[in-house]
Amino acid sequence: MPLHTAVPPTSFADAYFTNYTLCKGSVRRMQLVPDAGAVSVSAAGLPAPTLTGTLESTVAGCGPYLSHRTTNVSGNVASMVLSPWGGAAAIKPYWYPRCRFTVEIPQLESLSNVRYWVGLFSADPSGSSNPSARIAAFRFDTGVDGTLYWRAVSKATTGATPEVTETAVPVAAFVTRKFMIEFAYNTIRFWDEGTLAATHALSTSSFWSASFSPGVLVTTLANEIHGIKWGWLCLEHGYVNDSWPEP
């Protein structure tokens, strides 16, 4: 049986969770959190991430954050990713996972000449607003996004035209965003602070069986420094009946 077939979610879960050691009704939760006062990360159920850029430990209202800053050279990238892309720590959409990110654009950040990506990717997205990768992510790119709102982006195959939705979530410095990307049957839901920001229908089988890595990335698009910081990454999956409870 292929990994993704047109069957109801309950049958889908019955077919594909029987080989897991998890009991039905359970949830596996994997997390990354920055260590207080250090430029390091503690992991539960996940390998240590790859950290790039100028790193700084900071504290915000939600606790410790790790700040990543680029250099002042156009095209430079600062990021937290589980590498290699689509490697051993990869997430499969057919698990129906929920992926949570707590992120913040640093105070006094100039919202010009910059690209942010927060989400899940089959390959490195940092070099483009439309990279050659499968995608389920939030994006803001001053080169293509004409208003200061986050975009919900999904892309079924590496060469497909992405679906891009302008959400009502503003792009602003010094504001904590609690993003969640949720995979359901033939559907991707994008959440912010428990509010549904966008829903994309996506039924391409190869997308659901592909491997994705989570990442938080910032790319400077001019000779200036840009940054992003994050405070939590949580991946959850397990037995799914008709739907997850609301966040």
C-alpha cells in the first residue's frame, strides 16, 4: 500500500501507526530549547541542531531565547536547523505531526532587505523566496512580500508553483510569535497564537511521503546585519483519529 492514499483519516492512522511502538491514543513529543545564559541547546528526542550566525543568549517574556545574526554581507544566512535536510531527524507529513515554533524578530530590527523562513523544508530554503524544496512554512521576504504580514507557504514538489497565503499575522520586531504547522488528511493548517491563519489543501502523494527538516532562518538581502531569535521547537505526532484537538 502506498504511503498516502485516499482513505479516511481513521483508516489512514490504523494502516500506518500499527508498526510504531507508540500505543494508540499516545503522543510522541520531541523538543529543542535554548540553554539559559549559554549559546547552546538542550534536546529531548531530537539530535542537536546546527546553529549558524553570530549567536547570543537572550531572555524574553517566554524565557531564554537564542539569537542568530547574519554578517553585513548580502546573502549571508543565520539559522537553527536540524541538518542534514531530510536526514535521520526528518519529519514525515504522513505522521500527521504538529510542529510548534516560538520565534521573535529582535528589537530595533530593520524590516527591509531581509528574508525569514520558519517551518519545515525538504532542502535549504535560505537562498530564495521560492527555493527548490518541498515546503510547509511561514515566510516573510521583502523582495516579494509587499506588505508587513507573514505568508503561509506550501509547495508540493521541488518544481511546483507554491501556494502562498498572506495571513493576518503582522511582521513586527520585539513581538513573540507562537507558530504551529499542523498536518491533517490532505491538509496543512498554519496557526499563530492558537488562531488559524491559513489552510492549504494538498493531496500530492510524494509530498506526504517526503522527509522534512524544521528550521528557523534569516537571510540578509543587502550589506547589513539582520537577525532572528527562537525560544522553543516542539514536534508532536502519534495516533490520530479524525483530528487533533484545537491548539
